[in-house]
Amino acid sequence: MAWDTQRTRRLILDAAVAEFAAQGPEAARMDRIAAEAGVNKERIYSYFGNKRQLFAIVLTKELERLAEAVPLDEETASDLGEYAGRVFDYHRAHPHFIRLLHWEGLHTPAGEPVAAQAERTAHYADKIAALAAAQRSRRLNPGIPPQDLLYAVIALAGWWFATPQMQRMLMPGLNDDPDGRRAALVRLVRILSRTDP
């Protein structure tokens, strides 16, 4: 029987996503990833390198999935609130993603490059350009620099999942209402990005 390399790689990556999200890059264990994937640990090293390299690959793949699932172009930027709502929906369906980003931030010394930094910077530059184009056509508030606006949307959409305890304390009426949390986010981003005074 031929070895299904693609399937094996996918099983390893899926197991690695769960392990890194739960434990972080330092406490994650390659033997747990191998056991969950049902492979020999040496196969992980041969496909992906060491644990740090595997974490970088996992994070890069997860960022690519988000970018594909929730694209931002000039047209989408015209309703930035709904775009933020779609990012919220993605995080709700993939709660591990925010944890991976937090682990990256916690374990990367200030000033050191992160996984796929050049590619990620270019990707964000495209989003900033889309926001700037929407601002030039007066569909978004031109009074906020587009990079500030993008950063605010990313933070606002993700913070619900990064610190859910804050929402429980500040807005207890939304504790059992994820659709209410989404609506609050969409409303806030629309206010932030609207063009009328």
C-alpha cells in the first residue's frame, strides 16, 4: 500500500494546531502531536523540521486560511462593519486562531521577526490599500489613517475571543448571545468607519 503523504501531512498539521493552541510553542510536545496524528514522531521532523519550524508553518497556514475565508478588498471595505462581523464569525468557528497569535506574541522577543513576516506585511499592505481606496471614494471615514483603521478592526474582532472574561464583566447581557456580540461589533465598527460626522 502506498503511503499517503498529503493525508499524513494534514493529520500532523491538524494535531499540531490543537497542541500549539492549547500549550503554546514552548510547552507543546512533538510526541503528543505524533500520537494524535497517528504517526511516528520522526515523520514530523522529516516533513516539517523542528518544533519552532512546525509552529511557524502552523501559524502561516492558519493565517492563509483566514485570509482566504475573509478577504478584504475595496468593495468589502465599503461596509467595514460587516467585514468585522465576518472576521468575528471566523474566530467563533476557529477559536484556536487567536490563541495561536497570542502564543506567537508571548514567545517572540520584541523586535525579532515572526513567521512569514514579509509575506504577512505585504498581505496587510494590500488590506490597507483597499481601505485607503474606499476612503478616497468617500465610502469610509478618511479622517482615520487606513492602517489605524485596519488595526482597530483586527483588535475589535479578535478581542472577544482573546479575553472573553472582559466581555462577561462589561456586558453581562451578552454572555449567552454570540449574535448580540457580533451585532455590537458590527455597530461599533460602522460608527468608527462612517463618513458622516
